[in-house]
Amino acid sequence: MLANVEFTSKRKRASVVVKHTAPDGTEMARVYTKGAPDMLFPMLGGVLDSNMKLAPMDGQTSYDGEECNELEKLNKVVKKFADSAYRTILITKKDMSMDDFNKLKTDNNQFVKAADREVLELGGLEAIGIFGLQDPLRLDIRDSIALVNKAGI
């Protein structure tokens, strides 16, 4: 691991940077970021399609039979998950040369502080996918709600 940016409830995202070998054998730095879609959408440069080709955010596509751009499509997916009571997490990646990574590190206090490492997440992220997570209710929640209601709260 080359670097990581920890999750905080304020940022609603976390990242890890790892060495990655490109198909041509070049060593790269790959940033993987996961987090709340609304926090990551402004940082997206595009969406990877099923063929791993990068579609631009304003590129035309369709979702549920309607024409839209990639950002609108992502928002519709998030809404669909939310309507089914799922929490959503967007997964992204970004590649950079090791020279670019090292320059960012030098220009940002050697990534000593978490705030110094946040620059790794800024711009050019490629959406890989959105996951919907269900947080099932605890078995005793009904009893707890009944108790609260009985207390008049």
C-alpha cells in the first residue's frame, strides 16, 4: 500500500493507493475510493462501462428505457436503491504514473496528515459500480419501539 485516506463521517469516503502494473508493464499508482455517491459524484471524470471503456459523465446513455447522461443514470440507480431502503456505496478508481504520485506526495507535505492525502481523490475518478447495502433491523427492535411508545416518547 502506498497511501490511504481514512473514512470520516464528514468526508463520507475512504481511499487506498496501491501499486498497479499497467498492461504495458508500467508501474502505476492506483487510487481506489469508496464512499457516499453524493460525495464522490463531483470528483468523477467518467463511468466504466461493461467493456471497461470510460464513458464521459455528460455522455448519453439510457436507463430503464429513458435517455439520460451518465450522471443522471448514476443518480437514478442511487434513488432506486434508496427507494428499496438500501444504503449506497460508490466504488471508483484512478490511475496515475508513479512520477505523478511522487510529485503529489512531495507537493503535499509527504502525505504526513490525512488532509494532505485527500488530494489523491480530487478529480478524474472513474466509477466502477454502485453497491446497495441493507442494514437489517435487530431482532429486538420491535420490543424497543413498543417500550418507547408505551413511555409516551
